[in-house]
Amino acid sequence: MAKSGMRFPSKADVMARTPDPAVREMLVHLEQAGIETVLSDLHKPTQQVWR
């Protein structure tokens, strides 16, 4: 779980900042194929369930 005030990079941030063109190509390919990534999951609203 993220600490208060901690921000995870968005997919757009990663695409803009990565020095590796293969990472950008992979993210574009996965998005076009409809495959979710960890970056997709980080920005989804979730409901915390504590047991």
C-alpha cells in the first residue's frame, strides 16, 4: 500500500520518461491488445477489504 502522499507514475509518465524505446513499444502493444499491466492496476479505484 502506498504511503500517504506517495504517487505512482501513470502509464503516460512511464512512456514519456523511459529511455528504453522497447518499453514504449511494449506498453503500446499491450494497450492495443487489451492487456492490462501493473501500471493499469495502480490507477484503478479499489475497495479495501480487511479481514
